[in-house]
Amino acid sequence: MLSAKSLFQEILDDDESFALFCSIAASGESQGGWENGRIAALVPRSERALAPKITRHGADEDKHGRIFNALMKKRGLEPVPVPSETDYTMLLEKHGIGLAHEKLKSDEPLTVQDIVIYLSHSRVTEQRASEQMDLLRRHFADHPDIGRAVRMISDDEDNHLAYCHEELLRFAYAGHGRAIQRTLRECALAEIRIYRDVSLAVMDHMGRILGWPRAKSAVLAAGIHAVYAYERFLGWRRMVSLKTPERRDALGGSATTAPEFA
Ligand SMILES: [Fe+2]
Ligand SMILES: [Fe+2]
């Protein structure tokens, strides 16, 4: 039977597909880490209090990147090149979602509007990260090789999402509500498209590596299109709502480490 669990189990069981999965994940995580590190360094003076949380956010993403690399190493696998059509973070940046890398590479401090854009972008992408890790946690939390990594990353992504809700609400109360709603909407509609395209590209590569019959690939592609249709119609709204999270100040402390991985 074709299920998320059986699909991922197949990818996990084969060295080549596992290396591709981990390489794609590691590259996205470390790009996220770099972006957050730069944003923390360029925070405007009036938002100084936010800098340690952004630093922590970046440190978590860097840690996730190292964890995925360590999972490959544990199996004696080397990272493989990430095909550009599967590079979610790069494609988002290319489509003008979030802050441009040009801006992050410069030494000009960011504006409060930039911080609102960063948080809105993160609110959308962290929702995706949190849902995807939650799916893995549901099926593989007790897996002997990846269980611990999955639980740790999933927990972090939940924290990131909670932090975005909390900080965006604070900015909304401070008068940025309209800008936040506009940015969230634009970002969510672009993200669901890019997520669809990246999912199709990843499944295409996995299908070739694992020798999937044409019918199986067709069913999977139809599934991805169906998810997009639902997200375009209704699902995107879950990515633009704001509510006070159960976990407050989720990025308040210092970053947790994963010494057994990195
Ligand atoms: Fe992450
Ligand atoms: Fe995250």
C-alpha cells in the first residue's frame, strides 16, 4: 500500500535515496542557519532584544544541518549534490520570498519592516517544517537510527513556529498588522506552489533511484497536485493565522546541542 510511511521507509532503506534525502534536508537547514545568523547580526537597534532569539533560531537550523550530515556519515555515506529544482530554500529566495541574500550579505542594518518580513516568511516555512517533522515523528519516533534525530528536530521546529506566532502578534499589536497579513498571504501562496514543484522534483529523483514503475510515480504526482489544489483552495489559510502559542518564549533560552550527532 502506498502511504507516507511506506514511501519514506523505502527512501530510508536505500543508500542512494537516503543520501539524497539527507543532502537536500541538510542544505536547506544550513541555508536557513546562515540566513538567521545574518539577520541576527543586522537587527535594527530598536529590535535588539530579538537578536538572541534569531541567533538561537539560526543555531538550531545549523544543528539540524549537522544532524542530517551525521546521519549520512553514520551509514558511511557522503553528501551528494542537491539538484537545483529540489532546493526549496533557494527557490523561495529566488521568488522574492523572505529577505534577499544580497541584502543579508551587506552590512546595512535591517529595518523593522525587514524584521516583519523575516518573521512572516518564517511563520509560513516553519509551519511546513513543523508539519513535515511531525509526520516523520508520528511514524519514526522509535526508529533505531533516525528516531532521536527526528524527535529533536521536530521539537525544535515546533518551537520555531511558536516563536514566530508570538513575535508577529507583538508586531501586530504595535501597528504592523496590515503589513503582516499582506506578507503572510503573499508568502503562503508562493510557498505552496514552490512546495508542490519541489515535491514533484524530489519524487521524480527518488522514483528514478528506486526504479518505481510509471504507475506508482503517476499516483504520487497526482497526490502532490491534489495537495496543492487543496492548499490553494483552503489549506493556505492555516499558514496565515496568528494565535498566542502554548509554548511562550520558545527560543528564550540558549540553544540545545546534539553532541552525539555533531
Ligand atoms: Fe530546521
Ligand atoms: Fe525551523
